Amino acid sequence: MKLFRILATMFITVLFVACNFTEEIHFKADGTGKMNIGFDGGELLQMLPSSDSTQLEEVIDSTIVFKDMLLEKKDSISQLSPGQQAELKKLEPFSLHMMVDAEKGIMNFEMFTDFKDVSEVNDAFNTFQSASSVGSVAGGKSMPKNPSNEATEVSYSFKKNKFKRSAAIVNQEMFQQSLDSLTSAEMFLSSSTYTFKYHFPKRVKSTNIEEATFSMDGKTMVYEVNFLDMIKDPESILIEVELEK
């Protein structure tokens, strides 16, 4: 229960403090791979109320396998609204590793999954935010519904040596609601970052991202953006990569 309470508290607070996310994908030659969505919550740890920080006296190094958790909590889940149940269902392919060491100022979360085709992890970041629903299942606090989860869609493709990540606003009204809800947090979020880190099976031949950096072997590409800018204009993040043959 402590693990779920901390998880719920983290997601309630995450959009109101400076935060640093990493979206990392490892591709194999056959197109299969693994995705990680990571969150560095060191600053969030300092922002927790004293009533919550007392829960962090011990070091926590734990992994939630959502498929197992959803099965274990199926009776509680059945009491939720259809919408909440659908949000939880999206978590099923993922696992979440949490490392908390208050003394060392560490509070890291990493959601990860293997995939046969990268399109299987479309909207992974929205799914990451949906993990807050675990709090209501476990009897903890649950974050208010984030309109941006339904307002935007992210899609991935990797075919014939070409990778593409694109985002689209699919509900303008809900998207505007999500922007309005962030107004009071802009000062904190202005220093937040979102880093894309992609590992390919071959060297990168070309990309549309001029600011990207690469590993010595040319197979890993890193691109960092301002988190608030990405939230305000998700469609501006279009990443296209072509690999050598």
C-alpha cells in the first residue's frame, strides 16, 4: 500500500514542479525492441509535504508489473467507471520500476515494455501519466483526470530503415483545457526537459532534427526539448530518422 500511495502522490505533484523526462527506445534489427519512459523526481522529493515524506524513511527499490496488479485488483477495478477501467487497461503491457532514497535525494520512476512493433507503444507518455489511476485502485489519492491524455495522440513507425515519431491534437477543446490548467505551473515547468534517446541497429544516415547529438558509433541519437514548449505545441515535435542500408 505504501508503494501505491507514493506513486499516487508523485503523479498528483508531477505537473506542478520542475521535472525531467526521458523517452528511450532500443530497436533491434528485426524492428522489435524496448521502450522506457523515465522520470527524475529528485526535485519533487524536496516538494513533498512532511506528512508524505515520512513514508520515505526507508529505501524503496520496487517494480510493479501492471498485468499482475490489474489481475490482483480486478474486484476494485470493476467498481470504477468504464473510462477509468479503459485507462488502466492501457497499462497492462507495462511495468514500472521505482527507486526512492530520500537520504540521497533519489526519486526515479521508469515505465518500460517490450514490443514487436513500435506502433504498439503509441501514446506511451499519456499512458505513463495514467499510472496515477493506480492510486484509486489501491485506496490512495488519485490525480484529477488530465485532459491532455485524450486531446493528443503520439504515433511511432519504424519501417524500411526509416523511423518517425509524430504528435497530433485530436480534440482542440480538451487540449485548450489542459493548457489552461497549466497556467499556474508555468514558472516551475519552464525549466523542465523532455529527452528523446533512440538506439538504432544501424548508423543514422540523416534526420530532420538539426539539434540532435549522436554517439561515437552513430547508432544512438539524443534530442532534448523544453517540456513546457512540447506540451504547448505537441505537433511541433516531429522526428524523422533514416538509417544507413
